Amino acid sequence: MTTIAFDGTTLAGDRQATAGGTPARTRKVFKVATGGRTFLYGCAGLTSNAQAYRRWVNGEIEKPVFTDMCVMVIDERRRIWTADQNLSWELKGVKQWASGTGADYALGAMLAGAT
């Protein structure tokens, strides 16, 4: 169950990846400075896609083909952007958001006052 959540201040994500039935730890939230801008992003979906997205954003590789991935970006104005594996970007226009299979739980917790 991947969860990437932004409560208006903090972008957070769980750290579990699963290969078959074997759990492992991975990083899903990153900070990037590029083109004079700094932003945060988190990826839900295949770990290999999240790592490829990180390498692409950092200019290490050419744009890969992504499958089974959702990206949440928080820009310097704390606006929330999301994109699917096709990188079709959408500005959410809300102050809190969550992505991944645990999104409903995270949004419910934030609405109940949890951080």
C-alpha cells in the first residue's frame, strides 16, 4: 500500500516496496533543484518508475517510458500537481492531497486533524 500525502506543509510517503511477497525499504519522496526552482515530489507505483523519474528529473537519463506510476509535485508556492505515467499534469487547486492506494486513509486522517 503506497501512500504519498501533502498536508499543506509536509510531503510524506511510506517507505515500503514489495517484490512478489517480499517487502523492502525504498525512498518515494524527493527534493529537486532545477532551472532555478526547487520542488518536492513523491511517486506511487513501481519503484523502478520512481527511480527512473528521479534520474530523468535530475538530467541523468533521457525521458523513459513510464508505466503504473503517479507523481505528486509540490512547487515553491505549495501548489499540488499530479500526473499519471503519461505525465499528463493536473493542478489540484486544494491545500491537501494524497495519492496511492492509501490515499483515502491519508485524506481522512488529515481531515480529522492528523498531520
